[in-house]
Amino acid sequence: MKIVDISEFYSPTGGGVRQYVNRKFLAAARHGHDLVVIAPGTEDRVEMRVGGKIVWIKTPQLPFDANYRMFWSKRAVFAAIDAEAPDVLEGSSPWRGGWLAAKWPGKAVKLLFMHADPVAVYPQTLLMGKMKPATIDKLFGWYWAYLRRLAGHFDGTVVAGSWLAKRFARYGLRNLHVAPFGVETSWFKPGLRDEALRTAMLAQCGLGPEAALVLNIGRHHPEKRVHTLIDAVSIAQQDRAIGFYVVGDGFIHGSIKTKAESAAHVHLAGWLKDRTTLARVLASADVLLHGSSAETYGFAVAEALCCGTPVVVPNSGGAADLASAAYAETYTPGDAAAAAKSLLALLERDRTVLSAAAAEAAKRRIGDLDSHFDTLFALFTQAMQRKKLSGVVRDTRPAIPEDADVAPEAL
């Protein structure tokens, strides 16, 4: 099967998208598929990969983040797709790249993969605390209409979780398919906790081993609410000694650095690109403190649970979907005082019990990335089979009811 992915946010210096696409190439090779990723770049060139290739198209840089660029020329993208003659064309964003995939006039099966919930990422991040989430969703009814219009050009929309399929269905999207994400469970696993590493991390926060070690991992982007988390830790520090170890970087890193410098016992570690080291850091923390309520899945949370590390997360979004009272505390998104209260509550609990519950839940609920790609490629194959049998791929079934279960293989 020839798969062409219009990957608008793939960047050689990016984070999660780059890691995901790199694994997708390996999965394509394992399945015997040919994957072509069309990505915006600094020049027109082709980069060969195991499992396929990247076709870079020269594009302008995004003004707010030097890591990313934006598709511009429809002609160049269409020519690249034409040259590959795909069986499946995948649009990986709801923006320019998605529309280019939607409007390409070829006969391939077309699928839109919604890797994010833009209403949660932007409006709810900015307006949380001023309006209720449901009010914000209604205020952005125009966006839901836009997304329905875009999705209507595709033969299906793929999401990473049943909860997100139900959310999108409430706003009229149809023909939703679930390919649950997973993590690299061979790297993130129980038993990696290292007391010497924990002591060294606390020392970087200016504290001794008797203090609690709280960890945050993620892009430095407004949706991650790192500023709020620093405030939450500062509040919780009034009750006990806490070091806050922050892993990540991004376009608002400067403001986070300024915030951290005015707070006590906060260490900014930057990106830890070595996954083995990151897994040891995750396992050695006492708790993962997470700020985003806009996750479609919540990779850092899932990786923490695989390492047996309990979590404090917002009570909505993909991170909340992974949480359970047995190993987590939740709080109102964007509320530093509520986050501090939940953090202190978790730190009062027996970490050994929490860790065992987290690791057990990870075994039951979190698969690996290979299983995600197995499901995704099976979905592609079935869509192609439907088209071959009927000549029509589009599904006219009604949207999924709010209380319905959505099977990962549902088509």
C-alpha cells in the first residue's frame, strides 16, 4: 500500500510529531507499506528513509516558531502527490495541509487525522477561568462548522481516543475512527527508579533528598500551562519542601525561564532527547504534574504510568482520560490553587501503593506504538477494500452518540 501523509507540522527540529512520524516509517517498513511524508522545508529535496521517504517542499517559516514552516503553493504539493500516486492520502492537520489533501483531485482514499483539538488548545487555554468550557465550545461554533466542512471532503476522520471521537461527534463530525495511541513500553517501564538520580535532580533544584521531587515534561507552549504549574508548586511549597524539575523547551521558553527565576527550587532541564534517560527521570520523580487539558492522548502521562509514577492532571482532556483515583489526583484546568491542593493530597499518599496501581493500570490501558500503527494501517486497508467493493468510501451513518462506545476498529 502506498500511503502519502501531508504532514504540515513535521520538522527536523520538532518534538512529538517528528518522533511519531519517525516511528511511522519503521511501522510502514514492518508492514511492507511505502510511506511518503510530504513536509514543509527550507528547500525542495527528497530524503530517503527505511519504509519510504520524506518529500520536502520549500515553504515560508511560521512567524511565531522557528521550528515550523507553512505549506503555500498548492501546485507544488499537488505535483508531489501526483508523482506518488497514493492508495491512501492522509491529511494530518485541520489547517492548510488538511485542505490541500482535501482538495487534491485524485482517486485515493482520503483520511483526516486529527492529532489535536484546536478549540481546547487555543480558546479554552486562553479563556479558561473566564468562561465554562461548554460556553467556549458554543462561542466557537463557527470552528466546528469549519471542521465539519473540512472533514466532509474526506472518507473518514481518525482520532487517537474514544473520548475524543465522542467529543467531535457531539459537534456533528461523522465517520469517526479510533486508532489509540501508545508509548514505547520497552523503554518506559517499572523498576527504573534510581534514588541516586532522584537525589541529583533535587540537588539541581537546590534541595536535599528529604524533599518531594515533582516533574513536568512537555513543549513550552501556552496550552501546557507551565506558568500555572510553577504557581501551583510555589503554593504547595508553603506546606512542604518541593523541588520542581521541568523538562522541555519551546517558543515561550523565555517567559517560563523568567517565571522560574522568580520562584524557589525550580530547575529548567531543557529537552532530554535520550529516551532511556527520560524514562529514568520519569521513574525517579515522586509525581508528574501536568498542566494541559487539551491533550488528545497525553504521552507524558502515559509514559509516567508505565514507569509507575503517579500523576496530578487537569480533569479534562486526554490526560484526564488516563487518570484514576488509584494513582492520580485531578484539578480544575488553569487553577493553580486547585493544582497545589491536589499535588499536596497526592504527596500525602503512599507512593509505593500509588506506583503499583499506576504500573498495573498501564498494563491494562496503555499499548505500544506498534499496536497503534497496526490499527491505523488496518483502518487504511479496510477503507480501500470498501472502495473497491462499492466504489464509494464515504460513510453516511449518523454521528456517534455522546454515550456510545467507539471501538478502535470501528469503521
